[in-house]
Amino acid sequence: MSKKKILSDRFTLIGWREWIYLPSYKNFPIKAKIDTGARTSALHAGSVTEYKKDGQNWVKFELEYNNLKIDVNTKLLKYVKIINSFGGTEIRPVVNLKIKLGDHAWDTSVTLTKRAKLTYPMLIGRNTLKKEYVIHSNKSYLTGKYGC
């Protein structure tokens, strides 16, 4: 049995950038960069507003891609202090979202931040990947391209 065969039976091969979808929001598409240097995943969120619902903290935010735009309402899990790639610190809200990568979907924690000036609205950190993926560092969209 070849090493490639063993690898493909145990792990899913992904590229350094992939399309992520939100199954709970009509499979809303998000272009994501896979970043093993980041522990947590981060998502660009516009108009973030915290509010109370049934005595619990919730957050509302907007996601936008091309001509698609959705409002997301979900429970606020907590706030975390993040050291960004420039060495600065930032306090970010954390939410739980169901994401889909290729054929697999699961719940994961995501921090909300401003990534409007960056190429990829989402960063997928190593905790989200759960040791089930191997990243091909010079390939992209191995799980499929948007609209395919």
C-alpha cells in the first residue's frame, strides 16, 4: 500500500485557500485562507451589534460576498484577547458557527473581526481543522470552487 493511499484514508487533503460554506445560512460562501499559524479561526463581520435575548448575550452581524449579503444572529460565547499578525492585541467576540469544507460540516468557534482590507474574509485556524486535514501548500480549492 502506498503512502499516498494511507494519507488519503486518514485525512482530507485541502489547499492553502478553500471555499467555506455556512449550512445554516443557505450555504453562504466564504473565501478562506487556511492558516496553521493561527490557533483560532477569524471571520470578517460588519455591523457587529451585541444584544440580549431570553437573558442571554447574542450578537448580530453582516456577511457579504459579491452581491450576496446576509444577517447572522447567534449566541455570543465570550470575548477573547487576540494577538494579531502585526503584534497588536484586540478583544474579539467569539461565536459558534456550523461551517462546511468539502463534504464535511461541523460546529466551530470563530472570532469576529474586521478583515475588509484583506483578500480573504475568513482565516481557518488549526483548532478548526481538528487534525483531520493535510494542507497542500501550493494548491488551492482542492475541495471545489465556488459555484461548481
